Amino acid sequence: MKVAKFGGSSVADANQFRKVKNIIESDPQRQVVVVSAAGKSEAEPVKVTDMLIKLEKALKAGTDFQRLFDHVSDRILKIRNDLKLDVNIEADLAVIKANLNNCSHDYLVSRGEFLTGKLMAAYLNFKFVDPKDVMIFKGDEFDYQASSQRLARIYAENDHLLVPGFYGADVSGNIHLMPRGGSDISGSILASLLDADLYENWTDVSGILMADPRIVDHSKKIDVLTYDELQELSYMGVPGRSRSTCS
Ligand code: ASP
């Protein structure tokens, strides 16, 4: 069994969702999928997570948070509509809206992963697992034992799971956010808890390029790279970080 994690730009819009589905369906061992919140795309220059952080600031300042909330909702609804998914995501958006004036930072900022995960679960036809039920924290420490037990129970019933990254909860269900980029950590923890054969961390560039494609036009793909060479590049740093499809 493989755990496959997809970052924000890999789930930024309906077209990216389609690519994820192709990847998942091309290998039946990819049974557990972890997603970040919808990230940047050509049409949307701001990640949903950053929109939610802005929304929280606007709420505190008493400024125009409605516009920001509508923008997040529109992004999510557009993905749902473009993919013609039968998901009542309006109901989830309504709950979030109702909680806006009385929710924690961790709850609000984690909603990007929650909503994106809901859509991806419906699209892949995988069981949606809310990380608040399986990624358990005791204070700031991750509780491996409690998490492992809860996850095992769910996995025994259904072995095709979609788990959003970036958050979990304490035993009382209060959302606990991980550091920025935390979906990578969620994916690796889930792979370890489920004793996966492989943890795949996917992003949206087809291979490792010789230069950052955002800076250099037509940068060439490196055909062969050993793990040692890749490790050295990541330790030493490379001008304009290259990205791989799966590392
Ligand atoms: N969405 C969160 C972030 O932008 C977590 C993640 O992408 O892993 O940092």
C-alpha cells in the first residue's frame, strides 16, 4: 500500500484534480491520499490557506471579511461545479461561516485542507477522514498511540482513504494546526502509522529541472539523477530550488 500526498498547487483547480485522479488510478496501491489546501494557480495567485489567514485578520479588524469569505467559497464551489461533483459543500461552507465569529485560529486556517479534502474524496470516491478524528495531539506532542488506534479502526473498515493534511485535534476535538507546509508531515506520519510500503510526495512539475522554470524559460529536464546527487543538491542548496514530481 502507498500513501500519496499532493501539495497545494497540485489541487489548485479542477484541471489539477483531474491529474491527481489519473495518478491515483494508474496504481491501485495508492490507497491513502493526503491533500493540502488548494494553492496558487494561474487564475488564483493566492493560496486558500493565505486567504484564510487574511480573512482572520479582517475579522479581527472588523473590516470586509465577507468579500474574503466569498472568494474562498467561490474557489471551492468552482472546483466542485467544474468537476460536476455531487457534494453539498455549501453545507460545510455554511458551518464555517456560522463559526467565524467564535472559532480558533487553528480551526479557521485548517478549513482549506478540510474543504479541498472533501472535494477530492468525492472525486476519487475515497472515504473522507477528518484528521481531527485520527491525528491526535496531546498539547504540542503528536500522540502516536491514540492516532494509530483510531486510524486502524477506520482503515479496517475501508482501505481507500482521503485524509487532509496540516491539522489534527486534541482528544476533545479542538483543532491543532501544524506548521506551514505541514501536510508533508501529515503524509509521512500517516504512512508510518499505516506501515505503508511507500510514501509518495507529489508536486506539479514533471521531473527535476536544471533551473527554476519560474525564472528560466525552457529549462531542461535532468533525465537521470541518483538519490545521492539529489541529496547533495538539497543539502548544498541550488540557485532557484528545483522541484520534482515525486520525491
Ligand atoms: N496549506 C498549508 C500551507 O499553505 C499546509 C501545506 O500546504 O502543507 O502551508
